[in-house]
Amino acid sequence: MLPTRAGLLAALALVTSVIAAPLAAQKPQEVALLRGQTGVEPEPGSLLATPAGLTVGQLPLAAALTRLSERSRVQIAFSPSLLPTGHQVACECATLNIARALDHMLEGTELGYVELGPQVIVVPLAPPEAPRFDATIRGRVRTEVAIPLEDATAILRPAGDSTGERMAFTDGLGFFAFHDLAAGAYELTVGRLGYAGHDEAVTVAPGGVVEVGIALAVRPVPVEGIQVDGLGERDRARFRESAAGAPMEMDRAGVRSIPGAAEADPVRTVDALPGVTRVSEIGASFNVRGGSADQNLVLLDGVPIFNPFHMLGIFSVFNADMVKRTQLRSGGFAPEYGGRASSVLLVESDLGDGKFGVDAGLSLLTARLSVSGGLPEEVRDGFGLAAARWRISGRRSYADVLANPFLSADFPYHLRDRQFGFEAWTRGGSRLGITYYSGTDAFNLTAYERLEHSTRNQELHPEQDVTWRWGNRALGFSWTRPGSNGGSLDVHGSYSRFEGDFNLSEFGSPMLETAIRRLSLGADLEVRPTAAFRWKSGLGLEALEHSDESRGELESLVRSGRSTGLGASAYSQFNWSPNPRWLMEGGLRLDHWFDSGTSTSPRIALKRFLWDGRWAVRLDAGRYVQFLQSVRDESLPIALDSWVLAGNEVTPLVSRQFQGGLEGFFGTDDEWFASAVGFHRGYEGLATRNWADDPGVRSDDFKSGTGRSFGAEFLLRRGKGATKGWVSVSLLKATRKFPHPGRAGIDNIVPAVEYAPAFDRRLALDLVVQRRLPWSVEGGLRWSFGTGLPFTRHATYSVNPRRMIDLRPGGREQVVWLGPRNGERYPAHHRLDISLRKVIRKRWGVVTPWLNVLNVYNRRNVVLFYEYIDYYGQTGRRGLSLVPILPTLGVEVSF
Amino acid sequence: MRQSFRGSRWPIPALLPLLGACIVDWTEVGEPALVIASATVVLTVDPMDSTVRSTDVLAYLVRDSADDRVQGASVRIVDRSGRSLRLEELPNSREVCRPEGATAEGTCYVASVPSAYFEPLAELSLQVALPDGRQLSGTSTIPGLFHALTTVLRDGRCRADPETNYRIRWNPIRGAWAYIAEAEFKGLRRNLWDSQKPLYLTAAWMAAPPHRMGFPRTLIEGDVPFNARKAARRLESGLPWGVTVDLAVAAIDRNWANWIRPGQVHVAGKVPVPSVFGDGTGMFGTAVRWTATIESRDAKDETGLVDCDMVGVSSG
């Protein structure tokens, strides 16, 4: 409601001192509402049209206004407190009217004037019309051959103003968006390492949406040293977008710079991240926050991989040449990920840029080759494709090839794997993706058996076969339809299997055949109705089958049997940022297994950004359900998973998890990231083998137990600059509680046994440094320390089972006695590994010889103890230490 | 010169060179000697009428140290009624308890009891008190009565047709967790079995016992010694003429089954599930068995043996 004229005048009287007027009844608040103008064209006869009749030279503004009022005889009211101090004016205003004279005098001030009754009042200028921040500029970035570019940087600046810069990164579909913009002209700059920059002027109207399509041309740039600065920016983006703890990510350069045993291994490197530990120094399987290894979901381009390890777990099946990046979500992962309780490890394939390229590598263990390329234009046209790219790789161990000429029988072991990835984009913008993996390990000792027979002048029976063969095969496809606002519709399917065949001989010798197969089909829909709200939902169907057949001593490893399961799942999740201070994620997942019923998994995460948004506190909670468990004994250095599907024999594993902490960026250009996280997990329905089961009853083959883990993690990471790396400290206390293995049914009392699981490393510290060194050398260093893992004391002794024929003692048999489960701990583990990579650029490509030195100071870390009796009858314990100081070397070639 | 890569058939030695050298580090740790008790009660029954013909009670105590004997212990087996049977220490364990070729001496405790001192399905407890005050204990229930359903014996002997596989059946036994069949084959020709000792073969049924076995085929489906494979192939089609077989079939209790079955995998070897607890470990097992001697003869041979009257099955 506008104030009345009389009221305004009265209020003005309270604040003016130059001209007194009978306005005492006016309220100061109403005076404050008056706003002036400049450049007014006065009505003829109005006060503002009165001739000024004044010429002044360099007077204070107050004096000039007073002089103008006197000369023109028009009452001009003003408050001296509003006038800028020290502002002097000069005016040749003799021929001007009051309006023009005031325009001249008030120029450069925030003041205007308004004619009000018999007065002209000098008051603050009316503010300009409030701008509307409702415009959007969005678009997709592609290569010249129409392949969407992820992680491209888009920078938007108001035209002619470099101070209002905003930045965004493209997602996996090349999409970026700037929301809540004021209308106007902007300068858009898009760039990505290895591509020419793109500048474009964009003008957007109020409330308008401008879509841009950008194609970046390839422009290779020589890069010295490790280039993971882009990863630092991704860290920032994930920090802003993820409420449930930013997933930890490592790209191929990062993976290669961390020293590995034989060659870069994307999975072996994850134990350098906080909260991740590894039971065995030689094994690649890992444990996250007190969860067993089978609780980790390992996805290759969305396809789950069972037993993703070669050599019974010594290193992973993933060829680093094919890996674009790995991402570990160690807790609080979204409802879209189901089926595992502890973590999700995403392995993303690198399919190249659609142009022909070759990468090759040679390590002490394997030789590998990968070839990438695109499709000829006529082929693309034939299939209606705008772009396509693919990469195929192969890897094989070669020890057998080198050794066979010098051996009487073939070297018994080799591994090989093949991987293929294909991605195509239709002219309509849809994406089609295909992933294939096949890997095999083979031990064939038949030749040695034959050799052994020949030394005894015996012939090996033709049917006798001593072969171990196991491996994965996986195939996945996806079809993605991008939405105009950054969302997408994704339809996907996959088939994944692991099979192992361990035949030792005929005549009842140990034999084991194990297989697990999974077929799945699903669809996900993501929409972004507003810039602050994202919603994603999906449906899935999966069929699981696992079968095991064992005989002889290998019955201990895997129980014979076959089970199948059919499951359906649905989830819905959201990501909502109601204001710049808060970010909320949540959702619900429903899993239905036709033998186990329906389970509900709600999850919620809250993040509150602090100060300038570079720090945040977060808290999340969730329920995680796992229907497929492995009962593998993780205290064994290497072993296969032995799966059991929830149903009649075991219940689904349920884990309730809480975690929260503080995290943020600091330093110049935010190159440092720090976080402190605490967590608690409870487990119900953990399955383990019942070694004292009734052989005639299948329902007691497993025992169900509970577990708990809690701890804290601290991370300090530098993501930019010549020296990068991190230091992490992880604290953990994990327990498991199961019924006593031997007493069930004897006393009718089944006492519980509580123990620390084999992966309960109470304190772990990791230091990882990556640094560019002179002469184009990239240096990597990793020092790790961990307090001792628990183990069970054991002793071996002989027994003499009685023969039933004559009740005399039979042959002597050596057996093992176990002490209190995990009642003791190994000594602390620590080790220093270094890597050096020399990048040699040739006209035709890049050659990178590398050298890793493991365990630089030759720390003898004990991996297992065994008891012994010496000559004098003294019992003792010996520790076995693997991995002495061990230099390994290799070379990589890329062109 | 071509090198031979022989030795262990297990692939681990082949794998280790791939990992680089392995170093063994060691630390001296003093540990108290572990005492292992292995006690058994076996009832031998007549397969034709199920009467208990003898009861055999034995306990073998050994210590995991240079002097492995455990002398002066009190070893008792107590039934549910409170009747206690004390086992006496033998001065020399070699004949009764110690397996052939074993270096361990140990100490053997036995009891002489009437033929039917314990009845099938009796609940027994083992109580061991060592001179130093340590104690071990365990419990067991003897499996139920056991008799053959198809086999006809006279004085424990019968005749079977050569080159024929038979099926031997018995009644389901209450409380039996597993069945064991053992056989010693005598009279095999030298080209099949080149040893002065009889060929010893065994088989066990742990899961879902079928209460029957193929004879002799089932016995070659278990672990066959390397030097017996030729004989085993010959036995697939039945007993050669003139071969005599001492056969024992036993039903064993839970403890015994857990002791002999493949258990938890450990890098040091097999981990049996113990049934003796306290200041040591071990097994207290019970079994019911019957034995028979089967001779492979033509029906027209005038040996005076009764026909075993077992059900013949395919000889292929």
C-alpha cells in the first residue's frame, strides 16, 4: 500500500534539515519507502519544469542543492545524511529546468528526485527491476565423431564480465547444464584434455532454455607426468552431488602409479583406500569396513563378476589397459545397487576415442594387447549410427611358453583373458553398449602324472586327467535414451557366470566342479524435473543358479548341491537439494526372491554444507540385504568362493548401517581434500559352514550367525599439482558370533563363539604418493602399515583310526588341532613399495618402461604360522613370509 | 639337458616361482604340549540275529611333545545309569594302539568287559583325568542294532559266485551318522596285486546312507591306493575265482563320523571336528559292526560253504 502524500511529507520532515515543512506527523518508515528517479521528462507547468536559473562551480552537493532551491524558488528537500560526502558538483544550469539540473548534479550518485506536492524531494534512486534467475543453458558435448564426452569442463561467463564465472562437468552422456541464470548474453567455453577448446556466445531470454550441441575436435597435447587433475575436479563435483559420502575413484593413471606385484591391477589398488583391508598379502580379494569379501559387488560396466580373480585370488581379472576408472562406494550406496551389503566396486571400461589405437604391455607375468577403433562411415550409415567405438584386448601368461622347451612335461599353468567393449550412438542420440569378458585359468598336471608313471614303467590310464580349469564369462548390453533435461532411460541385461572344474584323477580322488550363473534384465529411468531434484527408479529381474559337486577331500571346500533362485527388484531414489546448504538422498529398494520372500531396504542420507560450501557434514543410514553369500574361509590365503543362495538352508543376510562425518576441500584451488568418517554396521544372517552337520540332513549344513563392525576413517588427499596422493588412517573393530561348531546336539546346549574375523585389522595406515620426477619419470610410492590380523593357533598331530575289520590301529593320519578361533594375532604388517615409469615419446607413439620394487626394506610380514617340535622336544612356531624385496619390471607401448 | 619338473603333484610348488622367492621367517614360541585322546567303544554283532558278541573298549592318549606318552591317567567310561568302567593302562601300546610305522608311542588304556557290557543306543561319557590335573571329557551314543538283510552266513562265512557284483543290504540304524565298509582281499593273482599283504579297501557313506552297498564294486569307488588300481579295475566286474574277502560293515556315531570325514580346510591339513573337550582334544566315538568272510567259488565247488544269498546285480 502506497503511503499518502501528506504522510510522506510528514515523514520527510523528520529527516530533512534544510527545509522545514509542516510534516511532523509523518512516519520515518514511510519516508524510507520513497524512491527517486533521474532523467524525468517534466510535465509543462510542473515544479520540475521550472527553470533552474543557476550556474555553480565546484560546490558541495548540499550547497548546490540549496542554491538551486533558492534560485528557482522551488522547495527542494533532501537529507544531508543521504548525500555522498565530499561529492562536489559544478553546473552550467542557467538554461536548464530543475529536472535537468538535478540530473546533472546527482550524476554519479545513488540519488534521484521525485516531485511531491509543493516540493521536489531528493531521495535514493528506485532500484532497477529485480533480475529473474530462471533461465537455463544446457547442452551435450561430443567428439567430432559424435561420441559423448564425459568430464568435459564447461565454463559460463556473463558477456564482458569475468567475475561471474560458473563451471560444470559433463556426465557420462556428455550432458551439462547451467540453471538459474539471469537473462542475457554469455560466453560459453568448453574444453577437455586432448581436445581443442570451444568458445561460443549464447544469449538466453528470461525464463528461456537454450540448448547447445558442441563437437570438440581431437587435439592431442603432450602431457608430462601423471595427469589426474581432472580427477580432482570430479572429486569436487561428486562432493557437491553426493550426500552419502563421495565415492572414492581412481583412474588408469592412478592405478598404474601404485606399485603392483606383477602389473597394474585395478582391484589390488583399492586396499590403499580408507576402510579397505586385505587378509592376504598375496590375495586380491578385499574387505570393506568389517564386511566379508563376498559382500562386495564388483561390476564391470554394470555386469557383476563372480570371483573376479586369477590364480585363485592373487590378482584381479581386469586388464588395466581396458579400465578407464574404478570407483569404490564403501558405504551408504544408493538403492539402485542391491544384492550386496558392504561395498560396490565399479569398473568402467575405456573404449578409446573411436580412432584406431594400440596398447600393448609386457610384465613378468603376462603379455597383453588391446586394439581400439571405430566403424567405417558406410557401416555406420548402414546401421543408422552417428558414431561407434570399440576396444578389444587379450592377455595371457607366458611362463609356459618360455619354460616348455626346457621341461620334460609342459609347464602346468597359464591364464588368459579377453575383453571386448562396444559403444554406438544412433542419430537420434541413443546409446548402445556391449561388454564381453572371458577369462580362464588352467592347471594341467596330466603331463606330470604321465611323466611320473613313466618313471615307474607304468602307463597312465587314458581317462586319467589332472586338470584344474576355472574362469569367468560375462556379457552385458545396454540401451540408453538420453532425456532432454539430463535424465535418461536405460534398458540393460547381462549374463555372468563363473565355472571351475578341478579333477585330479579317476577312482575317487578329490574332485570339485563349481558353477554360478546369473542372468538379469532391468530398466532404469532418471528424470530431473528441476535443477535441484533428481529422481531415479528401476525394475530388475534376475535368475541365479549355482551348482557344486565335490568328492574326497575337496568336499571340505565346497558342499555338493544345486540351487536356483529367481528374484525381482524395484527401487526408487531421489537426490534433492532444497537450497545450497542442504543435500538429501534417499530411496527404497524392494527385493523379492521366490524362495525367501520380500525384503525392504530403505536408505537415507543428509548432507549439510558449511561455510562457503567447501565443507560439509553428512549422516546416512540404510538397510542392505544380500541373498547370495559365500562361505569361503577367508583365513586361507587363496581360495574360491563357495556360494549359497538364501532359501531353505540359509536366511538372507541383513545389514543395518550408519555412518557420518565431516569432509571438505581446502588450500589454493581446493587441491586438498580431508574427511573424517565414523560408521557402525550390524549383521544378521551371516552364513558359515557347519562342519559337524548331520550328513543325512541338508538343512543343517550351514550355521547362521551375527556380526558387528564399527570404526573411523580419516583421509587427507591432494588431488592436484605435481605431487599427489593421500594418507589414510582406518580404525576398525569387527566381531562375528556363531554357534559352537562341535557341540551342537551333544549337550543340547549350543554355546556361541564370538571372535574377530580374519579381516579385523584394528588400525591401518596408508600413504600413497604420486610425483612427477625429472626426465619424464613418474614416481609412485606406497607405504602401508596395519596392526596384526587375527589367526587361530593350530597344532598338527597324528591319529590312528581303528580298522573295523580287526579293530587294530589303522594307518597313521596327520590332522590339525585348532585353538580358540582367531584367538591370537599376527605381528604388525608394514611394507614400502615404489614404482618408476619413464614415459618415452616417439613419433609413432609412447613407450613406457616401468620398474616396481615391492617391500623395499624387506620386511618379513608373516602370512601364517605353523607349529613344530625341535630335536630337543621344544615346541615352537614358525612364520611364513611371502613377498620379500621383489623388483618387477615391464614395458607398455601405445600408439 | 632337459629338466624334469617332477615331485609333488600339487600345483602350489609350480605356482610359487611365479610369485618370486619365498622366505621363511621363524619365531620361537613356547606352547604347552597338547594332549589328544582317542577313545572308542565298538560292539560286534551277529549279522543274522543282531546279538552283541563282543564289546571292545580302548583309549589312546598321546601328547604333542618329544615324550608323547600320557601315563598315570584315569580314564573312565560312564553310562547313563552311572555305571563306571575304568580303563587300565597298558605297559606297551605297540600292539594294541600304535599304528604300524608310527613314531609316536603314546599310552594305551583298555578294558576287558563281558560281551554285552554296553547295549546299543547306550549314552556314554568319557572322563579323562591327567596326573597334572588337566581333564578331558566327551559324550557319545552307541548306534542301534545292526543286522544284514540279504546276506546269509554260517559261522561268519559264505560263498559267492565269481565275476558277479552283489548288493548287500542292512537295516537302517538309529543313531548312525555314517557307515563304513572295509574289506581285505586275499588270493588275488600277482599280476593284479603284487604284495604279501591282503589288498585293503574301504568305503564310507556320509550323506544319506543308502543302507546298502555294491559288493565288491562300492569298495573301489573310494580312495584306491596307487598300486591297487589294476586290481580295482579287475574287481569292477566282481570277485575273481578263488579270492577270499574279509568284510566288515560298521555303523558309526556322530563323533566318529565327524572325526573321519573331510572337515574344515586348513593350510596345515585336515581339521577333524573334535568330540573331546577340556584341556585337550580328541574323539570319543562308538560303533556297531558285523563281519563276514566271503569266498569266491563256483556253486558246484564242494566247499561246504552256504551261499551268501546276496542279490546279484549287473556284472558289467
